[in-house]
Amino acid sequence: MMNNPQAPPPDDSAPPAAPAPPAVHARGLTVRRGTGRSPRTVIDSIAFDVPRGRITGLLGPSGCGKSTLMRSIVGTQAHVTGTLDVLGRPAGHPGLRSRIGYVTQAPSVYDDLTVRQNLDYFAAVLHPGRAAADRRRDTVTRAIADVDLTSRAGALAGNLSGGQRSRVSLAVALLGTPELLVLDEPTVGLDPVLRRDLWNLFHDIAATRGATILVSSHVMDEAERCHDLLLMREGRILAQDTPDALRTRTRSATVEEGFLRLVDEANATANAHTHADALADAGADAKSEVTR
Amino acid sequence: MSAARTTATAARVLRQLRHDPRSIALMLLVPVLMLTLLRFVFDGSPRTFDSIGASLLGIFPLITMFLVTSIATLRERTSGTLERLLAMPLGKGDLIAGYALAFGAVAVVQSLLATGLALWLLGLDVVGSPWLLLLVALLDALLGTALGLFVSAFAASEFQAVQFMPAVIFPQLLLCGLFAARDTMQPVLEGISDVLPMSYAVDGMTQVLTHTDMTADFVRDAVIVAACALLVLALGAATLRRRTP
């Protein structure tokens, strides 16, 4: 497997690595989902680090466990075992709730409130009390401007387009200047111009506010915009690298090509195993050197 | 729990409601219209209208708040906003108290309208104080909110949530003493009616109907309804999971 077993310094030609402990630190992380008799292992004993102050892309096909991993980091996933530290504390620690901004895949906002009313409420949850009213108004106004919805601030969220609603959802996560932003496919269904603007915003947030951003996507061309990549497939980390290093290592022109090459390699190994297992089952012990 | 977060939640729920004037109209006007209807159904027997009308003043807020809360919290669960809120520094108690506060306020308005209309326009003959009627109505609304919140955890869709209304409310309605006095029921049913909270809601209304003062029975009824509401609210809080299974 290609994932780096050691902690901070990424081997290859990665630019200056994170100084402090990483924003997310996972070892032997396993997640089982489903209730009752047949729990399914969605994430299978993975290890990775998300460096601070950088944009890490979590990429992989739909259903590979990206959302489950993100929920685990945010602390809203049950049945998580292994080590998972977030901002120096175990994931799900109550002290982390105001330090992490989280955007779920489906926009989670109130359709029967206006954009501003939605943000006002979530801001009041983050900074309650009358004393913080001015601060709240400022952060709400800034968050609306960040996602370019100032002209629609008075519109009901339910009347907005799909892309606009997901931007409201993103704006909620930007309230209160979180140290870690966990964004589950924030650019899905957005037009190219908006996608570029949002990526510029992510880079701006990482650069000026020093926030760590973990962003998932199943669109590989977005990988080129990340500082670091975590490639996932079927509940495992296929590779952790910078886009440049990944392209070089897989001798590919794009990250997508590199990802596909890694998938093919993994499939070939897996097939060889199952093939060998099948043969072994049939009693063909001549092939035994292929098995693990 | 934080008072500021609770009131912010209550204000948010009311703000959501304000964008839905049709629901407000239905919540406030349906009890008024039903009482009016009832008044003329029992045109020839005002005594019957007195007893059934007083009971209904307690039952309407319970049913309305049950429906409204179960759908509202179900929407909160399915839209992902609950997951988002619980990933934020919001206590479960803040959320539940916020809902109870908001729908309690709606219930006060609803009960004021219904009680006022019944007493002064429809000639409902109540011996006790109208404030006590209002108090029972408010406690009933709280109980409805609590039951709705609890039940919404077991509904996967609005379809199922609505079906819980007949399942949870109708048996109580049949056994609460509205249709037949509870002590004339088959003993097993009477025993069951003794443990259902709506029986005490209706009994409390009847106490106000027939006594000038606050009786010991009335106090017992009010305490039981309030305690049931709090118990079910606590159970409802336990159904709010911070973590997705």
C-alpha cells in the first residue's frame, strides 16, 4: 500500500510540511455502519494525516466512504474505532464543536427561512447572547459576501437554485472562523465560473485565515487545485501525496490518470488474490506463491 | 443548556412559521370553527355542549401541537439541519426547549382564541376561572409537543409521522372520558385510561367546569399532565442522536 505509515513529514517532494501536530491524525481508523446483525465495514483500518493550514482533497468514487470519513472527523459518526485526533483532541470532543465548520453533501439549511435568517440562527448558536450581536451581524454579512449571495440575502432558501442553496450551506460553515473546514462535495452541481470562485475562496481562507480545509470530491479535475490529496477507494486510502508527486510517481499527465492507474494496480492485485484463492480452494497448490 | 441558544431556537421556529401563513391560519382557526360547529350540533342540549366543549378546549392544543411538532422535528432530522446543529455547540436540551417554547407560544394564542370564543360568544357555561382553563390548555399543548417530538424519532417519513396521530392520540381520545365516563368503562379499559395522560387533561377541564375554586383534583391533574410532558420531552431528547449509526 502507498499510504505513508509515518506521521508528519510526507516523503516525496512535498513542499514544507505542517509544523504543529496535524489537523487530523488517523491510525487504524475503522468504521462500521448499519444496524443489527450485518454491520458493514465502510472504512477499513486506514492511516493518514491532514496537515494544518492547507487544502487537502479527499477524492474517490461515490460510495467509497468519503462522507463517512468526514462525519467521523466532525464527530457525528457512530461506531468509529482506532485513533482519530482532530486539532489535537479526539474526534467528537465537545470542545471541538465551535472550531470545526462542516458542510454536509446535501445542503442542510431551513428552506422556509431567508438566507440571512438561516445564518442569523446558526450564528446565534455559535455566539449566543446579546453581547455578541454586533459580532454576529458582521460574521453573517461577511459569510454571505464570501459565497457571493449578498443580492439574494433576503430570499427564502427554498426559492434558491440548487447551487445557491449549497452556497448558503457553505456560508453557515464559514461563520465563526473555524480552524478546520470539512466540506463534503461543496462544488457538486455548480457551474464552472462558480466552482472557480469557490476554489479561490478556499485558497483565500487557507492562506489568510490559516484554516485547514478538507474537501471531498469525486471530480478529479478539482484535485489539481488541492495542496495535498487523499485518494480513497472502497474504504481504504489508495495514496496520500501532493498532486505533483502523484503525477510523477504514476508517470501520468493528470491526477485522474494517476488515480485510475493506482485503481488498476489495486484491482490487479486484488484479482490476483481472489484468483489465487479460488485456485487454492480448488486444490491448485501450484499457484501458492501468488497468494499473500 | 444555554438560555440564549434556547430563545434563538424558539425565535427561529416562530420565524419559520411566519413564512407559512396558511399553517398559522389552520392552527388558530380550526379549533374555533370546530367549537362553533359543536355548539350548533348540540343546539338542543347546552349541558352536553358545556362538558364536551370544555374537554375539547384541552384536546385541540394537544392534537395540533402533536402534529405540528412531529412533522417539524422530522423535517429537522431529514433535512440534515439536525446533524449540523448537533455538530455545533448546541445542547439537545436547548433544541427541545426551543421547540417547546415556540409551540407553547402558539398554543397560548390558539387557546386564548378558542377559550374566549367558547366562553363569551358560544355561551360555554364554566363555573371556575377561565385562567385555569387556559393553564390546562397550555399544559396539554406542552404534552402534545412532547409526544410529537418523541414519535418523530420513529417515523422515517411524513407519511409515517401522520399515521402516528391516530395510533397515539385516538386511543387516548376514546378512553379519556369524552365519550363515556371513565368509571363506567370495562374495568381493564378503565385501568388503561388511568395511565393515559389525556384522561387527566380532560379531567382537569371538567374540574374547572364544575367547581368555582381550584380543587385538589385539579392540582393533581395539572401536575400529572405537566410531569408526563416533561418525562416525554426527556425521552424525546434521548432520541436526538449526535452520531449517525
